[in-house]
Amino acid sequence: MYDSSTHESTARIGVGLVGTGYAAKLRAEATQQIDKADLIAIAGSNFERTESLAASSQTQAMRSWQQLIESPDIDLVIISTINCYHSMITRAALECGKHVVVEYPLALNVVEAEELIALAKDKNKLLHVEHIELLGGIHQSIKQHLSEVGHIFYVCYNTTKSQRPAPRKWTYNHEMFGFPLIGALSRLHRLVDLFGKVVTVNCHQRFWQVEDEYYQSCFCVAQLVFESGLLGQIVYGKGETLWQNERKFEIHGEHGGLIFNEDEGVIIRPEQTMPIEISSRKGLFSKDTSMVLDHLVNGTPLYITPEQSLYTMKVADAALRSVRTGLTIVVE
């Protein structure tokens, strides 16, 4: 059993995985490839899918996440399931004395997130909120070249996805996915990590509703004013009423610009436009998982704290309050 109090391992770290979707499969693969870990069990909402993933991962399928977190063989619980369940499973796992890795968002509201961070500290357990966008090639390239464009005055991050027909799944469900900029917290977190504290937020959104449980499309636009005076804009949308896929990040400085379109980037200066080499997005879940296990075994620092993710959630909450009131909201 792993002894977290001494940062030493008398046995490999027992891992339990909650979820059977895309991210969960990548977590299972990553855990299998890391010598420090044993994937003890997987639990999901559909037992047939759970059995299938467990079989391909050569581990045990459990019928409920409750059974999984109670297992004495599990030291670390990885939560890769529907957004609305993140906080509930995280709380229960911490109460059972487990370390926790959870895909963003930690919770669908700020109060719950604050309580979970406090609980992890009280239990002296790791709570790691995954933000693999910070590890990706585009984000690392932005950091590398940011100083080359002078004082930055405007940034725009646009991610829109056309889906026809829109799937009837949890990502198109208000209660399960959450407010778009909380459910897709990484959109905001990229900007906060790069440019610091936000002063005000103004946000507007629209949904095209086709039935009570699921919407057909959503479109959300937020304007952020940072302490530096930088104006930021985030566009997030998905569904049937969007006609083109776009993943574009623009940064405009007084001496040049950085433009990233899909997986290609350029730096623009008065005298020339130069391509930017961007590393692949593959392997980020594996990298995140490996860093967590290194932290637990050797005490090496992680690339993000839960408090940093919480701050971005507070910005997202200000955006939600702006939507509800029609006002520009000051971020506390």
C-alpha cells in the first residue's frame, strides 16, 4: 500500500477509474503504461461498457463508483465521467481517504468547489483538477513567443463545432454539462493562465432547445477585461445552427501578432510572417497521469493547483451572473 505521508512507495499505487468515455479510455491506457501504478478497477454508468473497458484494460469491472471508492486496494481515484457527478464522487472519494484526480470542472458551482478543496486539505489528500490544455503544444508555443509581440491589447479564442444532427447526450444537457463556460472551463483557463487576473466580465448566450432534456445548439460569447488592460474575447458554440468548425486563437500585440488556426501557428511582425512549430496534442492524458503519480511518489510539483482552477471557475461564475442579469460583472 502506498504511504503518502512519507512520499515513499512500499507497493505500487492502486488506481480506480470512474468513467468509460473517451477520456477514461485514455486514462486507462496511461495507467497501464506507468510502472508506478496498478489499475485495480473501473466503474461506469453502463455495466456492459464498463466490462468492455475493464476487459481491454485487464482489470476488474465494478457495478458502482461507490463500490470502487470503498475498495481498500485503491489509493487514487480518477474521475472521468459526466460533469454533474464530479463534485459528488470527489467528495465521497476524499471522505474515504483517497487521493483524487478529476477532469475539469471540479464542480458546477463555486461553493462546492471551495468546499472540496478545503476537504482535501483537511484530509491531507491530493486533489488534482486536470487542465491538459496547459500541457498542449499550442499553449506552450504561445508562452514561448508571447514576449515577441510587444504589449498585448487584444486576444480572441474561438472554438465552435458544427454537429448535425446534434447528439442526444450529456454534453447537450443543461444539468449534466453545466453553464457552457464552466462545463468547458479550459476555454477561460487558457486566457487566465496566460494573462492573469480578470477585472470584469460581460457575457451573452443563446440556446436552441428541441426538447426538455437536450438542446440542439448553444452559442456563448464573453468579453473579459484583465488587470493589465487587455481585452479578451471567448466564443464557444456547438450544435446544428453552427455551420463551420473553428478552433482559432488570436493574440494581438503592438509589435506583432500570434495566430493559431487549428494545429498551425504563425507569428506576424511588420517585416515578416513566420510559421511556428507546434508539438502534437497526443499523449496529454498520459503526461498528466504520469505527473500525478510522480507527485504522489516523489513529491515533484504539479503544473496546476486546484486553487488556480477555482479562480477560473469564479471568472466563469461571473460570466454566468452576467448572462442572468444582462450586466457587466466585477470578478471578486
